Amino acid sequence: MTEFAEDPPVSPDDLPDDDSTSDVTIYELRSAPGAVRVRLDQFITRSVENASRSKVKALIDAGGVTVNGNVVEKAGRLVLPGDLVICTVPKPPPPEVKAERIPLDIVHEDDDIIIVNKPAGMVTHPAYGNYCGTLVNALLYHTENLSRERGEDRPGILHRLDKDTSGLLAVAKNERAHQFVARQFADHSIVREYQAIVWGRFRQSTGAVDAALARHPSDRKKMAIVESGKRAVTHYEVLREYDDFSHVRLRLETGRTHQIRVHMASIRHTIFGDPTYGGRRIHYGNVTGRYKAFINGLLELLPRQALHARTIGFVHPSTREQVFYSSELPADMKEALERIEKYYAG
């Protein structure tokens, strides 16, 4: 059967929430109330990235599409407002992952674990559209000793960071270590702290966002707060406030796709620079010409979300002792904070 491409390369924070161990990808698509009636093949093509009419027709002919629970075999069937369309798409086999000579910033390495400080702009592991230049390609060049617990295309990978989020990632060098640390991810005992620059000042210096997350109903590149989604909790603490920005520490109680980014946007403190959740729009401030120039300068400095995974802590698989690793803020975020401080001081 002709396959769709896999999900676009957005990077979940936590691998246990990924369904990639399955042989299929399932797309649940809901036609909005009041939507215009449209052919089934057109509806799916518009809703699923990288889907073509020919691939969609082949999937429909093979019985891979249901509408409101019933298999549909006619591409011209009209999708009505409120209809639930489910596509079950077989996944193509992953391509061979090759070692590449890419520099790595290794914070710690022993016989069980590697702690890598990932730069912004690097994808964690190969996925559709990113089969080279990833952290995995670099790790394979660095060492042959990587766990294959997650398959040959994701050796050693315990969790992920979004492409444009910088910071620490833990990598397992053997299956025993992988299983031991992965259990801590599953029971949420892993310590993961981030720092971010966000829009606006907070009413309270500490707090938490407890809101379930799932794929956005109409845009599969995004996540959204959905009552029926998976529980997600983010704790925040304000480190410093400026007139229109805050420098915050964020601790993940759970690790869902885009969790911090969606949660901060939901309380009107969008991560500065985040292109997906509105962080490149002006949310606060007296919008003068000088202010616009200041913001544009910050956006040029930060063509990504100002989010950094600063600390990770877990029980070590061999010593059984709690270990913590930290990394400094990257240069772009440091300079952004210096510019913000200078602007408001002036």
C-alpha cells in the first residue's frame, strides 16, 4: 500500500508518549462544526502534512480510512460537519542511520550514560525530512556503545528536545541502563528543569499549570490543551521580571510534546521567539517605533524559542545514587537577557 510520510519532525519532550513503536500511524481528524462539505480525499489531503491525493486514494481503496467508525472505500464520499475521520497508515521502514562527524558538547560520559548539551537547531533523531545531521548521527560517530532499546534508528535515545530547544539530553549506552533510566521517565521521578524568557510579568512568583495535552484538532504540527488528552503539569518560578518579560525556571512534572510551550502560551506567557505558539508577536508593551526596533533586534538574535533544558537529574543505573547535571544558558539567551535589562534600565 502507498504510505503517507510519518509525522512532521516536531520533537516530543518525552519518548514514552510517542506511538512510534507501533507499525502504523493513526490520524484522527474531526471536521469542524459549520465546515463546508468536502470530498473525503480532499479533506484528508488538506489535514495531513505530506499527503497527496494519490496516496490518500490508495489508502481509502485499501480500507485504511473510517468515517464515524465505518470503513469508507469511496474517495468522493462527502465529509460533513462534525464527522470523525480516522486514517490508519502503515509506517515505512526507517532508512539506515549513518554515523556523521558532527561535534558534540558532552557534559558527562561513563560506561552507562552520556549527557549531551544539544544546540538549538539540531534534531534529536532521524525522522521524516531529517535523516542526517541529527544528534543520533553524531552519537554513532562518537561511539558504537549505544542502547538499541528504541530500535536501530534511535540508538541510546531516552527522551527528546524540540529541534530549536537547547540543553541537556541523557543517552543510554546499554540496554540495562536504558531500561533503568526509562522507568524513571515513566514514573516521572526524573528531574528536568528548564529556563526560558517569556512574554509578560506574573501575578505570582511561583505556580503550576495542570492542563491535559493532545494533538491540535486541525493542525498536526501543534499541540493543544484538550480535556481528553494526557495529563500534563508544568511548575514555574520567576527568576527575574522586566516590564514586558520574565526570566523563569520551569520544572516538568510530566513530559508531553511541546508541554512547556503550550502551557506558557495558555497562561499568556508565551515563550519569546516561539514561532509555533505566537512568541514572535508583540504581546505586551507600549508599541512605539523604538520598542518595535528593540523587539525586532531580539527576534533576529533569537530565531527560535528562548527555551533551554538546563538541569537533568536521576538515579544512576550503576551507582544507584542521585546524580544531577547542568549547563549554562546558551549565548543567544544570555545576550537577549542583557539587551532586555539594558533597554529597561535606559
